[in-house]
Amino acid sequence: MPAAYWIAHVHVTDAEAYARYAKGATEAIEAHGGSFLARGGRYVQLEGNDRARNVLARFPDLETAVACYNSPVYQAALDHARGAAVRDLVVVEAAE
């Protein structure tokens, strides 16, 4: 099966709460075999909505990435992000 990627574009509005989210999200992602390829580094916005935090995480496959999102650990972390950020998150399967 091809790998899959979480692609998130985030505008943080409450850094303290979002830091709690990031800690829990990292635990969930790593527990599902995910790893970060990019996380809040330098970027150039060429089109669309500018959000200063961009995250790219790789998972073994699409199903595992979605299972991570739906996991109790990630959902508990996500409670901290609600109201602390404006986010877009998509899971994309890699080309073979």
C-alpha cells in the first residue's frame, strides 16, 4: 500500500492551548507509525490562504492516518486545538 500524508495549514490563536494539542498529537502520530517531514518551518505562500504553521506528516498508509485521527489519544489532543487555531487538515495518499 502507498504511504499517506497529513497536510495541515494552521493559524494559531492561542499558543499555550495549541502547545498542549501538539504534544498529544505528536504522541498519537508516533503511536500510529507517523513521522513529521515538516513542522512549522520556513515557507513561501504562493496561492490561497496564508497560514503561518504548515505541517506534513507521513504515515504507512491512508487507513492508518485516518485511524490516528479517529484515535482516542488524538481526539483528546484535538480538544486543545478547538478554539486555539483555525486549521485545514487533509490526508492524501502518495503516488505509487
